[in-house]
Amino acid sequence: MAFGVEPGGHASEWPESLDVRALLEAGWRPTPFREFVLKIHSRCNLACDYCYMYEMADQSWRSQPRRMSRPIVDSVAVQIAEHARTNGLSRIGVTLHGGEPLLAGVDHIRYIVSTLRAAAEPDVEISFHVQTNGVLLNPVFLDLFDELGVRVGVSLDGDEKGHDLHRRRADGRGSHAEVLAGLAVLTAPPYRHLFGGLLSTVDLRNDPVTTYEALRAFDPPGMNFLLPHGNWDTPPPGRPAGDTTPYGDWLIAVFDRWYGSKVPEPRIRLFMEIMRLLVGKPSRSESIGLSPVAVVVVETNGQIEQVDTLKSAFAGATRTAFHIARDSFDSALMLPAIAARQIGVRALSEKCLSCGLHRVCGGGLYPHRYRSGHGFANPSVYCKDLFRLITHIHQVMARDVATLKEKAAEADLP
């Protein structure tokens, strides 16, 4: 078993000093990976200026093969099936990711899904999901996804003005019209059952309710709002020092519109996870709460890596010494950086532990905690925004519970 520092890691920064052997001796056991993100294509047909893959600290995509080869796919299939069986998992999830995964092509995607499923059956069920920018969605791909049972998530940042602020072609042309054309096909009756939901990255220049309504117009089964990646070294846009909470306020405007609706609304993952945590349930998302993160990435060259959003922190932040052709996923679980995301409150900074909301917030999304010299032992750069949002949701829920109690008490009156 390997317990050392990943190549390219910052050895003086937390969690590289985390003693995994001591954790094991004290009774801690890793949570097996349940979600596998496969980088099946390392390039993209858009040039979004906020992309953590291409526009931030880690530029390793430049040396990656464009497409995951069939021999690498074969090794991935064997290792995923072995990991699931060894750890008694009867169901796992696989996300086909990129870059833009549809650039891998219909035939190659068919090979990937079929190969992984054949290796896992009959005792391990794999649910497949593809996350796409939507530009290439057409009946050919959707017929394939229908045949193979692959759910489709699409990235959309709101209306045309809001979306095209960032999600553009390399020549500067906006992609909104192309994404809407893809969504029109996906949401048509023959394929709507494949629609997994929408992802939207927050931009403070966009009106929050207008953005929500633009997403809601597609009647997605769910959606999520992502905070733009940043950290203490490279703060996100519009996140000034001090006590202002622009991102918290933006999200609260969406929450109030969503929560206060008189008709059914799509699920919004961030809000629902916070509400679950506030009533004592565990989180099901790496962005909030303290549940073990059980996600691992395989790059196009077969390298086993940490969650890819860490590329926003520093070059090499996702890297491990493991390769799918020779190493098991169980070996990766022993790395300090991966163990750190599975040990709950023990991974939080002293400042986080002193906050009454730390079991709900969980320190925020891990990449957003980075500060050079300290590593990830910090609160999120969005700390004040998260505090504001969680406190607001708690107050709204508490108000409604109090109202229900009053009505129940009145109903008991003679």
C-alpha cells in the first residue's frame, strides 16, 4: 500500500502530511469509490473562459491523448468491476466526461459503455451519465444513449446574454443558439426520458431569477448552480475581501423564487442538499456537508487522478502515481489527498470547526479552500457566502415549521 505524497504535490502543504497509516490503526476505513469520471476526450469544441480544464492553473491537458484508447478502456472496465466486487458494491455510477465527451464519437462511446457493462455484469449494475455542452447533441447520439441507457446532462448558463458571456467558440461566437438546438432535440418526446438535468455556473452580472427562469423553461428534472472556481490565491470574480456576500445573495434570490413557488419546481441540488443537512441527513454531494467523497477520475492516458476540479488550484493538484493498466482503485484510496476527503471533521480547519454551521457547510467545495503554503486546511473562499445562504435557508425552514406547529395547535382547539 502507498501512503506517500503524490508526484507533483506540494509536500509542505496539508493534506500531504496526513498520516493514513495512523488513521487505519485508529480504526478509520476508506469508503470505496462509487462514482467514476472517465475523461474519454481531452479536447473541447468550446473555449469557455472560466473552464478549470483549459483556463486555470493546470495545463496538463496539452500532453493528454485526445481520446481514451480502447486498451485503456479495457483496463478501466476490469479495474472498475474488480473494485466494485472487492468492496461489495452492487451499483456504481460512471460519468462520461471531457473536454467535450461527444467528440469521442458514436462508435467509441458505444465501445466504452458496452465494454464496462460487460465486465461488470451480472452482479454489478452501472448507471451511465454523460455531461455535455450540448452543441453536438443530435438524434444519432441520442439514439445511441437510448439504446445504451445513458442519461444526459447539459451545461447552460441561462438566457442568451448570460450564457454567451463565457460559453463561446474559440473565435468568440456565442454557443447559446447551438445549445438550445441540442436541448430541443433532447427534450422532445422521443428522448426526454434521457434528460438528466442542467448545470449552470453563477455569474454575478446575470440576474439570478432571469437565469433560473431560462433554465426552468426546459422543465429539467433537476438542475444545479455552480460557484465559479477560485481560491485564496486566485479569488473568484466579484468576491471582494470583507463581509459582503454577493454570491450568497445571488443564490438566495434563486432560492426564494424556487422555494416560494405554488407549483412544482425542478430539484436544485445545492438547495436540497443544504435542506437535507439542516434536518440531520447526510449529504450526497462533494460541494457541501461532510460525507466521504467517493469519486475518482481516469484521464484519457489512463492516469488515475483526484477529482478534476482540483485543477483550478495548482498544476499537478489532481495527480497520483497510479495508472489504470497496473494499479487498483483500492490503492488510490490510501493516498493522503484522497483520504483527506473521507475523514469528515478531521479535515476541517480550526476556523471551520469554531463555526456552528460546519457540519452543514463542510468547509465548502474542496478546491475553493486552497491557499499556497497552507494547502487545503482553510475555509472556502466562499465562506461568508455559504454562511449567508445556509443561515437564510435555515431561517425560512424554521419559519415554516413554526407556522405548521401553530396551525396544528389551532386544529386541536375545541
